[in-house]
Amino acid sequence: MNPFVQVSSGYADTDIIVNARLERVDMQMLDKLVEGLGHLGIVTTTNKALGEVMIQTTKDCWPDLKKAIERMPFKIEFI
């Protein structure tokens, strides 16, 4: 078996990436709050100057994570 060939798993289509924009001053707070939620997602800055981030999550976790993000103490726009 070739160790460099990736075998597709049943979970490959469950991952999603959500792009969002928020004020630069709130970017670290978003990261810390999502990190504190544990398993729901990971935040990565994609454009610091524009306040753009990428949120990596799963289709199963996204509804709960979205609700939590919408209740956070700052405005965020999903793009």
C-alpha cells in the first residue's frame, strides 16, 4: 500500500469553513471565546487589516457555534 495515497473517509464532507468580518479590535476576543468553547471550531485570521477571519468547524457543530458567536459582545458579519 502506498503511504502517500490518501484514503477518503466518511468524514471528509463534514468539515466547513465560514468566512467572517469584524472589527480588528475584536479579533482576539473572538479567537479566545471560540477557543474557550472547546471542540466547536478554530478561528484563523485571513486578513488582519480588513478584520477578516476563517472559522473552521463541522456541519454538526456549526449551528451551536453560530448561536454562540451571535451572542458575543461584538458585531460580526458572515461573508
